[in-house]
Amino acid sequence: MNDTNQKPHVKAKNTAELHISPIWILPILALLISGWLVVKVILESKIPITIEMRTAKGIVIGKTELKFRGISGGIVTDIVIADDLSSVVVHADVQPSVEPYLTTETLFWVVSPQISLAGVSGLETVLSGDYIALEPSSKGDSIRHFKALKTAPPAGEDEPGLRITLQAEKLGSVSEGSQLYYRQIPIGVVRYFQLSENRKSVQINALIEKQYEDLVNQSTVFWNSGGIKLSGSLSGFEIQTESLSSVLAGGISLFTPDMEAPSVEGTTLFDLHEDYDDAGVGVPVEIQFASGYDLNTDITKVKFHGIDVGHLDSIKVSSVNGNSNAVIATVIIDPSAESLLNKDTQFWLVKPTLSLSKLSNLDTLISGNYITMKVGESDVMSRDYVALEGPPPPDFNEPGLHFYLKASSKGSLSVGAPVLFKGVEVGRVANVLTANLNDGIGLHLHIKLEYSQLINSSTRFWNVSGFDISAGLGGVKVQSESIMAILRGGIAFETPNLEAVAVKDGHEFHLLDSQDGTESTINFSISMSSADNLEPGFTKIKYKGFDAGVLKKVNYDRVNNQVIAKLGLDPRFENILKENTVFWLVTPQLKASEVKGLDALMSGAYFAVQIGDGEQQKEFKLADSSPALDWNTPGLHLILNAESGGSIQPGSGIYYQDILVGSVQSVRLKEASKGVEIQIFIKPEYADRVKSHSRFWNTSGVSIKASANGINVNTGSLDSLLSGGIAFDTASNISSTLPIKNGEKFPLFISKETADQQGFSIVLNLTDETSISDGSQITYKGIKVGEVTKSKLNLESNSVELTASIQNNLRDLIRQGTRFWIAKTEFGLLRQKNIDGILSGPELRLIPGEGNIKNSFTVLTYTPVIKSRMSGLNLVLESTYLGSVSTGAPVYYRQITVGEVLGYELSTTANTVLIYINIDDRHRALVRDNSRFWNTSGIDIEAGLFSGVAIQSESLESMIAGGIAFATPEEPGVQAQPQQRFQLADEVNKDWKEWRPAINLNQQPN
């Protein structure tokens, strides 16, 4: 029976389904990331390279970078020394991006700060440090080891610009980096230079910047503009230079006369001329002159603001505008000044003018006439000009104040006459206007910009041209504003009210004939014995060069038999009238032995004054002569001692390097001794020129020396020749000296030659308490070489400053390293030192140094160690202790003195004693490299039961004062060399005394 509920049969699947668990996603992802990181590390890992360099100076591990055009491409990782020690090897890691360019053509070099005449480079490394620059190249084979260049390579061929080659007979001042100039603008640079193939010339490779390529074509001319060219003749000196940079670093200038000429290729070869004149380039310009008398071909220069911009090339006579006698001068203008040649430019000839009415252009007496120019403002260029007769008047565009003066007549006024304010030239007469002579003349005045504020509506002008002469019994009265006003004419002015309204250009003033009015005066009187040389209304009172008053009248006082002079004083000098003020009369005195008051020859006698102190006073007595300045007067007051006064007198000048720096105040006899005492005054601004080692001498009169070669006449200044004078000098390289105070005394030598013979001045600083007096000797090897001339106490350093004089012929002893010490008296059992110092006092001794000449030293407080002598054999002995060895102790060989102990000192490590000895030349052959030295100080006692007591000593002297002995073996070694060292034994080995070598004392050193 069938079961109707039976389920149908289902056939099983033969293939199973593939299932991946989600847990595998993370390992797969991690694997992919790891692979990507490995690839990234490989791609970004830096590439190690090595660079061989001559030195690693400036290279720092971990800091110094490899850069290309300022971008870092790697860093230094290590520095090692090459195996052959001839160089260093720098290890560096570079970026992977650089790998394709690490080829045999790639270049490396170190960039560091470089400062030279050609310029400054690598300045950025001052803060960041040196770096290694690289110039990559894809050409060549791939390598990892490179050799660095010593310097940066020249600009590459791919750098934009025009490359040219210049050929010259010699390089001159041109160097790598020198600039090429066009109109003084740098447009290129010298890349490198080399000898030509035939070795007969120099070829210079240069690069013209791209923006200036069109300035060079086949007509271009080149010349060397480096350094300075100096040439001279009777007409003057010529100095040629291009610019300061070309003077220092060398330079090349170029000029292209034809801008339309064909262009050039990089292979074009140009000649480099020696200088501008040799190049023969320039802009020709024709200038018409009225005459050619003052023009000289190739000598007359063209100048602009004092700078040479051309020269006169030729002169010819031609017909111009109906003038058949016109002189045409052709001048050649430097191409760099071509821009000055516009149609408004003006030329004129500058030459000296010497006359009573005019004195100008005196510089041309030496430099020669020259053509100068004033540049116009036109944009139109020109090459033809007509020269002016003189400089053109300034226009109102010139800085300063321009205005007019109306005058009734011109008088001696002319163009260029000075305009004076209180004697100072502040402007000039720019032009004389004579359009309408019926109304007088007009003067165009130009005041310099810095003085224009002195002119306002209250200003008054007057004529000071020429001079006003009046004569009287007192002399000749000459009135003038200045010498220039006498010769050229002049105008003076005053501005009473500086707060008045200012004026503008074009303002008009009236010119007065003379200054109007004077201020009221203060009356006072001076009594005197005589009225000689006095002229009322003429005799002045002068104070510091100013007219302070005038003599009004002279009265005779019968009661007191004296003359009373009534004077009027300018109120501005009211402070003169003090109780202790001194007046004296200055008159010209011309005698064979004395010349005084030369300024009074023209101005007449005058009253001089020295202001005193105290209450105001109006009655004075005339002094017989000028008083000495009070020592409270600022400056330096000194006393000079001399055997005689000669022509020195009060008022004689004191000169330093031919400059008047002071005056003689008084000359008087000494009270208790022969000779004179001269009080002098040095102005405050020159007081620091006087030092303790300064030397003063008399420059008065004439010194005549005759010989077979002729007669030599020496004089001082004209003032010192006539009225006496004193000069002094001070060695400038002596610095550590105390300031000079008022009242200090110096000797006055009769001449400079005598002063020079006194010796070479030095300064010694003494810290020892030993007393050194003036006159103490300075000796070297027992010979006097100088003496102490002055001693001063320096309270600041608690020391004594000694000024000493060393004989001139021995000044080579005084050098850097020279040592001075005081030779003190010493007593001993067998020797005494410096016994003569008991009577003469201590002396200074010296040991010369070997450096440069020096002038200032410190005296040693001890006797310096003498390590060697000029003659003999100098040796060094080493010992643990000094024992009783002393300086001067003898050195024995078989109990015969053959040498001496020079000195001793501790070694630098202080563990041994170094004893310096000298063996005399006669016995130097006795010392061999195997000789033995021992200390012979004291006595050697040997005692025995049967032999008794034996006492041995080298000598009585060595027993007391110490000594050194030596012996040489039976087979002597090589002769000892200077400064050879030996050990000093404390006692002698008995075998040494048995040595008996035969040594030829006449044997010469090996």
C-alpha cells in the first residue's frame, strides 16, 4: 500500500560552495601596507656619496648641506682622512632625485664667505655656515666618488648673455670677476683668462649680460680702465681712473661709436687697449675761441667739476659767420661724458688772473690752463659751441639767495668780488648790470644757501673796495675789510634785526659808500712816561685781534711829570677795565739783535691788553712790556733752562712740526747759577703734544755749514729768524707717559742737531723701591749706553716713571724683548758685585731683545737669567736641586777653570733645575756628548782606621761659593753642540776622576 505522505527524493549537490571568513581581511590589509612602506623606503632612501677635498675647513658633520641653487639636496654624514694623508674624504647622503645627475660631469665645491677687491661672495654663509655647492649634469658615466673643485667654476655656457674674447699684450690689473663698464655702468664680467696658443698674448673671456648685448658690435673698442694712471709735466699732473671699484679690482671699459655696425658672434676677437688714450676713442667737439694763445694741443684739458672729461686735440683758424679769423678748437670728450653735450652747454677757458683789481684761478699756475663747462638743460644734443669770455653769471635756479644792489658807481667792484659778513665770505658779485647808466649801476649778488638767512629787510650793505690810507706821527693807517677786498673789491653788510622780514629772490637794496655811525664809547685813562708813537684818533686798543677802542687825546700832567692818555673803549669790551688789567704799547722795533711788533709797521703802534681780575677801574699805568700769562690761563706753562737766551724774547713763537703752538712769556737770569730761565706757554689744544721725553731746541738765527759739497744754510720760519723761536718734538710711539703739569722744567738745546745727539728717548716704569736719580747710568756689558734724564712719581700705579736717553748709535739695543734691571750692590765671601754702586748709586743694566724698536719698558725687580753668551760653548745642565751653585761659579776641568755658570732657573714643569753654563772657546773641545758633570760644592771627607782622614775639594772657591766640574772618558764621543743638555750629578763617581783622554784643544767643532 502506497504512503501518500512520503517526501520526494532530493538529489545531493556534487560541488561544495567556497566561503572566506572575514577574519582574513586584517592580515591581508597589513600585508599590503607593509609592502607599500618597503617600496616607499626604497624609493626615498638617500644615496651615499663621497667627495674628496683638499681640506675640511668649515665642514661640520650633520650640519653642512649640499645645495643646488639654494635648495638642499643632501647633508654631510662623516669626514675621514684619506689613506695617503694628502686630502680628506667627506661622506654625504643625497636625495634620490639627484641620482640621475651623479655623473662624471657633476661638479662640487665649497661655498664660504669671500671678500676680495673684485667683490664679496658667499656672504649668506656668515650665519648659516659653509655649504657644498653642486652643479649637476646628466652627461657622463654614473659614479659615487667625486673630487671637489678649489673654487667655483666659471659661468656655464648655458648662462644667457654674449660671450666675447679680448686679446691684450699683458693682463694688467684685470682679474677674474673684474667688471666691464659702458659709461661707468657695469654690463658684464670677466670669466677667466689664459695665454694664447703662441704664448705671446693674453686672451680674456668675458660675458656681456643679455640686456646689454646690443651695446657691443664690430665697432666696439675696449680698453683697460683698472688702477690709476698718473702722468705729469710742467703744465700739471694728469690722473686717470674709471671708478673706485675698477681702481681696486681692475676693470675694462668699452665704447661703441657706431650703434648701427654689424653685430658680433661669440667667437669674435677684440683688442684690449692699454688705456683710454691708446684706444683713441672719444666724441669730437668743436669750440670757437676768440684767441688761441692760451690753448695747448694735448695739454689743455676739458674739466667738469674738476674731473678730466676730455682734452684739446687740435687748433685751426677758420671762417665762421663772416669772421675769417675765428679760432676753432677740436676737443675729444670721453664717451662717458657724452650726455653733457647738449645745445645749452657752455664752455670757457680758465686761466690765472693777476692784477691789483683781480686775483683768481691761482690753481692754474701749477696745473695749467683748462677748459671747463656748465651743462645746459636742453634735450637737443650738439657738437659745435662758441666759448664764453668767462664763467656765466649764476641764474636764479642756482641754490642760494639772489638779489640786486643799486649803486651810484661801479668803483673797483667786479664780477666775483666777495660779499663779506664779519670778515667771512658768504657770497659774491654774480653780475654787473649797466643797462641804464644814468641811474647808476645794478649789482646781482648771490649769497650761498647756508648763509641766506643772514639777509632780511633790515640788512645794510656798504662798499669796502680798495683801502683807505691816512698817515700820522704814529704810523700809517690802513683800513680794509680783507686782502681780497683790496685786490678785487668787496661788499660788506650787517643785519641789526635778525627777526625782521625775510626777503625773496629779486629783492632790491641800496649800496652805501661806507658804514654809517658808531656806538658810544667808555672813557678811561692810561698814564705813561712819554707820548712817543701815539696819534689821537688813530692809535687803537687791540684785544685778541679785535679793535676794542681808540686813543682820543693825550694830556701832559705837569705835577707828576707824566703823560695821560684818554681812550674810548667799545662797550662790548667793558670787561677789560678790571683792577689788575695790564696795558702795554706795541711798537715796531727793528734792531740787529731784536725785531718786535712787526704787525705795527702797517697798522701803527697800538695798545695791547691782558685782562686781570678785581673791581672795575678806569685809571691804569702803562706797563713797560708784555706780561707773562698767569698760570691759571688754560694751557701748559713750562720752564726751559738754557746757557743763554740768544735772540729768544717775550713773544717769540713755540713751534711743533712747523705749526705755531705757543709763545715765550718771559726770559730772565737765574738767581743762583749761570744761565737763563725761559717761561713758555703752550696753547690748550696743543698741550697734549708735550710729554716727559719731549725735546726743545732754539730755532733762532741762521745755521751755516760749509763743506766741499757746498754751503748748507738752515733757518727756521721767518718769524723765528727775525724775533727768535723755539721748536720741540715728541716721539709719537711712546704712549705710557704721565701728563705734564705746569712748572715742569726741560733743557733747551742750542739746535736740533744738538738735541738729536742727546740720544733716543725711552720710558721705563719702575715698581722697585730702589731709588734711581736723574743722571743714573744705563749700561750694557759694562759700557754706558745711556742715562736717566727725568723721574716722576706715578701715584695712580704707585710706581716711578723714568725718562731715559739712549745713545743714537746704540738704539738697536732697544727692541721688543729688551730687559732692564737694577744692578744692586752684593757682598760675598769670595766675590762682590757692583761695589762701585756704593758711591755712584745703583745703575740700570739691559739685555737687548730681538724684536722691533720699542720705546716703553717695565724695569724687572730681579736680575734676569742669562742663558748664553756670544762666544764660547753654551750648555744646559739639569739637576734635581741647585745646591750651592751660584751665578758666576766656576766650571772646572782637572781643577782648571774652563768656564762659568751664567745663571739658573726652574724648568717649566718645576720638577728640575736648569743651570746655564758657558765653556770658553779655548776649552770647548773638552766637552763631548759622553762627558759627565758633577757638583763640586763643599768638601769630601774620607776616613779610615789605618788610612786616616782625607779631605778633598776642587778649590777653596768651590768649597765656599760652589762650582761644577766635568770629565770626559778615555774614548771621547762627538763634540757637544750649543745648548746641548747634560745631567748634573750630586757627587763625583771615582771612575770619572781616573779618565785621562788625550784631546787636541785646537780641534774645531764638528
